[in-house]
Amino acid sequence: MPTNPSPEPMESMWAFIAVLVRVFRHRAGMTGDQLAKVLNSSKASVSRLENNLNRLEEWEAEALDAHYGTTPLFICLVRYAARGHDPEWFKQHTAIEAVSEIIKEYEAIVIPGLVQTEDYARAVIVASGAPEPERLHSERMARKEIFERESPPALMCIISQSALEWPMGGTEVLKEQLQHLLDLSDEGKVGIRVLPRSAGAHAGTDGSFKLMSGAFGDVAYTESPGMGRLVSAGSEVRRYALQYERISLKALDESASRALIRRIMEEL
């Protein structure tokens, strides 16, 4: 069977790693099955690594370095790739989001994208100064189609009180957005809890993040201005999961959260 073309190595560090995995295998005269034995995986997994559909784990990088005698080449590349910005991360994040079974999100600044109304989402995108705002708006709205699946994901959001009170798009847009949150919560479609200002210092001061789980395993995603980071290493994902639980301990329960949202609407 013909070999799929290698990824473009200039696209990202992960694409470069995928190309190297294939190059080293070919130079060693190894088949996919032979490399799979080195990685304690399958030929299909090797193919996904070489096509940048899966990402090399640290333990796999160590196995490659040990086999080829290249220590610490692959392990260094994987660590650099995991720490740096990858322009493909957001696209990969939305692809994972689309097939997730469970999504847990903590949002410190704005209402989470999956539960934003059209007007609120447009206000957020325009305010960010992003190019092609209408295209981005359409893409964000399209992401909500995952709730039309036969088995939609379980979505649980913890939202800071500050995000609920910030009049993004103006008072009327915010009122509509808050009512939308109440409707989703009342219908049981989304679990919404509020992290009140009275909670004081908490584990979410580093910023917003998302945890996604499904057949692919567990992945975390976090954003900062102009960049994002997709985390698949098990130890680091577990740190985000622990952080989410710590934030959860200071959040209001669903009933109290709905009451606070209603109070904010009344004050508006």
C-alpha cells in the first residue's frame, strides 16, 4: 500500500516530530509493525504518529531514543513541543471537543463559548480585535451543534461571578445571555455553577481551562492572549483535573448559582 505523504514539518513542532518518527524508521529499515513493538503499541498507532494524528508521549520518546541511541533528541523535542505555542492547537481542540463525552470548563473572564448566545459571542469576538470576526462567529456558533448529537456531551461549567457581571455587548445582551444560562440549567442540559466573589483566593487564579474526556482519553486545553495550549500528557491532565476539583469546592451549588444569576439580572 502507498505511504501517506508526511505532514508539512514547518506547520508545527508536532508535525516536525511526526516527520522525524517516519524518517528514523525508514533509515533503520523498520516496518510499522517493528516500530510498534518498540513502542509497545500497534501498527495503526505508529501510522497515526507519523501522520500527526496522535502525538508522541514522553515515554514513547524515551523508547525511541533508547532504540536509536539518540538520547535526548526525541524527549527534548516532545518537551519543547508541549511547552510552546502550536498554531494547530485550537483547531485540534475543537476537533476533540466535537467528539467529547464529558466537558468540564472553568471560565474566569467571559461566558464559555459553547453556551454563548449569538449576540454575546459577536460582542466578545469583535472586542478581541480578531480578523474576520463574522467567520469566527459562524465557527463558534457551529460548535454548538455537538448538542444536537444523538448522545450529546455532558457539559459542566464553573463561571466566575466577574464573568457574569461584565456587560459584554451592553446590558440587554448580557441579560439575554444570563437568561440563556438559566434556561440551559433549568432544562438540565448544562451543569452551571458560579464561583462567587466571596470565595476569595482560589485555585483558578491562573486562568481559564477546559477538560475533555471521551474515547480518545483525557485532554486539557487552556488559552492565553494570542495563543493556546493542548495538553495530553496524563500527569499534566491530572493536575488540571485536580485544579478543577479545587475550584469546584469554592463554587456555589446549582441552586445557589441560579439564584445569584437571577440577582445579577435584577440588578442590571
